[in-house]
Amino acid sequence: MSTQTGSIDDLAVLQDLPLPPSRQTFLHCMQCGSCTGSCPLGPAMEYPPRQLILQARSGKLRKVMESPSLWMCVGCYVCSLRCPRSIELTDALWPALRDRAMQEGIQPPGELQEAFHNIHLYGNSLGKSPRRRTRWAEGLDVPVRDLSRDPSPTDVLWIVGDYPSFYPRNQVVARQFAQILTALEVDWAIVGNKERTLGDCERLYGEEGLFESLVEYHRDLLEELQFNLIVTLDPHGYRALRHYYPRWGVHFPVQHAANFLADRLDQLKPLLTKPIERTITYHDNCCAGRRYGNFDAPRDLLRAIPGVELVEMDHHRETALCCGGGGGGMWLDSHIAAHGGPRLSDQRVREAATAQADILAVSCPFELSRFEDSAKVTGFEDQIQVRDIVELLAQSMDLTSGE
Amino acid sequence: MNIAVPIRHVVDLIEPMTLVESQTQIDYDDASFVINETDDHALEQALLLSDRIPGSSVIVMAVDFGDVDASLYAALAKGAAKAIRVAYDGDQPPSADQAAAAFAQLVRELECELVLAGSYAHGEIDGMLGPALAHELQWPYVGVVRGVRLSGEAADRATVFKEFPGAVMAELTVSVPAVIGVVGAEQPPRYVPVSRIRSVMKSSEIEDRELTIPEGASHVEIARFEVPSTGQRAQMLSGDTEELVMEVAKILHEQGISP
């Protein structure tokens, strides 16, 4: 261990990471290896989780911070949830190390830099004009109340999210969710062009300052509005609001869209009139799923659709394989591939095919494009369709996308 | 050695652009701005040079048009020693000559020996900043440069790598002091975390300066601005090379683009 005071290798530096004392449990690691054994990208990492802690405790923090491994975690939570010492690898240690690395001038991968830059400038990772955020709603056949123009009270504030707002494939889901909310006679509204990303992935990837600026922005924006509940299609946004915003004193009740709809299944079920005679398997996303145990609501929704046969992939619920997009992974495909990491979404599509599914159902905006791309790459494009649960519900309700 | 980096903010092209009623100017009140890309590279190159030369400093300067504060603070967070904001109350961006006159005053006052400027900016209509500034200072100018090395006992020579069309690169030596127009730094502009920028905003100050900026019309009179229309369709062409060329020529003629 270096004895140079203030050196990045100094163990004291490790203890000075921006972690509250309750999170210093990484010092209690017993090197059992459960984390590395569970990590879907562990075999490709120079320093998988166990090694990362070992090197850090041995005063070799710089080696870890300069390693490509630091940017290969996709925030799937398997290591954290299986750790017998309850070390918060995903939520605390990895982000703190990345934050420290960037403070030391170590550059994150280029794709990730671009995403950070876009979020800082434009409030979305895609680098799209904030003024075009509500274009997804153009021509929609249901009214969309925009609180940035009409700030009167609403029951549900729907934070649409970056991909449903800007990415064409996801805009279909946004439009159909708007239609479903209206069909359920929910009093809902959006914040329009004032919306920005909630910042969860940026926090996980170490941009604590960027995340803090987003928390402050949303605090100032949302505290001026009157609503009872925030609903989001994005499990990462859900996690940010539920888990991290309160640490900055920002408390808003939040539900993921799947839970919100499942709570209204009594109203929804009579509207699901059109059968979907398909075999469907559901991909549990890591944030709302493994992290918070929200496994049943999406399945309840799918089972409510007439004609659906629900099958499970080998890995499901707590053992679900990650799509590779969370925690910043959405902007690290090139980096991970360059360092020998497998494409996790390809593996997942193969599992869906093995389960003999016609449809791979998802409830996270990242997953639509990731799995559709993987279906093409793995050659299962003709066998497997990828659909958001919202799309399937809308289909059964015989809703168009408002085109 | 003091290295000056003048930076400009340009209209951010990801936003829909609107024009004033006369159609002769962008509606700058409605526009959003971003640092000129080649200026960002010039800053990066300057920081790299500063890292190599003990005792050297990078001084960034900007004429206050287009929300320059964010870029000035970011430059300080990246390692610039000083940031200067030049007061300006024009309703459109300063011309190259105006900006050059302002920056030249600072370069002389601060005894800078090297100026790294972005080689071009998309808002430049009536000349480029680099040559204009070199003219003001009576210093040599080399533009379209990728990479700068300093040599000589007093770092009085700069070796620059200048791009020419056709993937030709020339290695040139220019005596210092000089103005160098950077099109690309030796490495991409460094990323600095937002927390550091926020910290710099609390701990550092941008220096405000009022300088003599000459008035006067631009050498170019804008007859009309037009925002290009965007098409809504794509036409896929097929055929061998000759067929494709003939088809493209026909389309260009039909669209009135070629005679």
C-alpha cells in the first residue's frame, strides 16, 4: 500500500469516497466471490467485483480506476443482492469509484461522455432538442395536458422519459400509454418541454454532480406543481425518484407504469376485449424487478389479456438476465464489446427463443430497441417480436397509436 | 508562457432555427448557444501544451454573446488559469474583425505568446477570427491544424500538422509568437465532471473586461436568410454505377439544383 499521503492508492482515499458511513461496508468484504460468480460481465472484466474490492483494499485503487472494468458494470444488481455482507456494490461502490476516477481526470469511454454531455446540455441522453420533447404527442387522438402551460392541479403526473419522448420506436408506447390512461379516465398530465431525464443512470455511472443538478432542477420544477403521484414508464426513473431523490430531501410518491396499471386491473380488464393468441415471455427488468421485487404486476397485466399464454424463461424474476442497458450500459456497448464482453441482450433473446415464445414482453424503454436489435443479430427476428406491455394492452384494447 | 484561447458561442443547430421578420438575421433571442466545436479543440490543445511546458498558463477569453459563462467555467474546470468575459451589447454576434480587435487587446496586455483559436465557426460570415487576429497582432497564422508541438529553448517554435484536402498532412514550423487555427486537438476535448464545474462556479470568478470594440458594419450584407426545408421521404436508387449517376443527375436537374 502506498504511503504517499493523498495518493490515489492510499486506503484513506478509499475511505474518503463519497459514501456515507453506513455504506463503508465494502471494507467488510470476505472475498467469497459470489459477486464475481454472479456478474454477467465478470468473465470479461480485468477486475470483476471481488477483485475490484481486493485491489482497492490493497492500495491499488489507481489500477482499478484506470482499468476498462470500471466502465463495464451495467447495474444489474445481482452482485449486490447476493452479497452475504450486503455490500452495496451497484448503488454505492461502483458509482463512487467512477466519480473519483473522473475527478482524477480519468476519462470515461467516449460514448458515455457524449451521453453525459447531452444530458448536461439538453436534459436528455439522445442529444435532441428540448423543444421537441412533446412531438411524440402530435396528432394524438386524446388530450394531453401540459403543466408547463396549464399548471392547474392533476392527479397523476406522468414523466414520459427520454426514449418514449424522442426515439421513434418508443414514441409508439408513449402514445398508447396516453390512450390507456385516458381510457381509464385517469386525471393525468405531463410537464411538456420542461421535462428532463431523472438522472438515475448518470448517478450510477459516477456523474454525481450531473445527477445533483437534475435533482435540483426537478425539485424546483415539481414543487411548484400540484399532483398526487408520479408515474413513469422508465424503471430507472422510478428508482431515482424512490431511492435517491429522497437523499437530497426531495420526496415525491412514484409508481412504475406496470404497477400503476396493475392496481387498476379491475377497470382495465373489461377493456381488454381483443385476444392476443400468442405465447409471451416477460423479461424482468433489473431496476423495478430485481431491485424492488416488482415481478407480479407485469405478469398480472399479461395474464389479463385474453388468449395470452405466459411462459417463463430459464432465468426469470430474481434470476433474470440483464439486457445490458441499465446503469449507463446503454452507452457502453462499444466499450464492452471492445473488451470482450458479450452482448447481454443477445443472450436474453436466445433464452426467449428457447422458451418457445412468440413475443418477448418488456417494461423498460431501453429494452425495446436492445432486444429488437438482438433479435436481428441472433437470427430470431422472424420468431420473436419484442413488445412493451403497454403495446400489448393497447392492442387488446383495440387502440391505434393515434396515427 | 501564456497561451490565449478565444472562444465563441455559436447557435446550437439541434434547435429549430427561427429568423427575424425581415428574414435577414437569425432570431438570436430565440436561439440557444453552444461552444464552437473547433474552439473546444483549441482549448484542449492549449491545455495539452500547458501540461508539457512548466510555468505556462491557458487564458480563455470570450466576447459576451450567447451565454458564454457555462463554457468559461467549464474551461476553468478543465484547467485554464483564467477566464475573461468581454462586455458586448450588440444584438448579433461580433464580426471577426470586432472580435479580433477585442482579443488582440487582451493578448497584448496579458503578454500571451501563443494564440490557439478554432479554425472556423459556422456563424462566421465575413471572415475568420484566426487570420483577423493574426493581422491585428501582426503575427504569423497557420490554420486547419491538427496537433501542435512547441520546441526551441524558449519554446519559440511551433511544429504544426496542417490538413490539406485529399488526406494530405503537412508538417510545418512556425515561429512563436503565432496564431494557430486548430481544427482538431491531439486528443478529443477532455470530459470534466459536472461536480467540478459546479465547484469552480463557487470558487472561481470570471474576470469582466470592458474593451474598445470597433463599431461598423460587416463587410457582408445579408440579402436573405432561409431555413432549409427538410424532406419527409427517401428515394432508394438502384442500378449499376452509370445508371445511378444518370438518375442522380436527373433528380438534381428536376429539383432545380443543377442546370
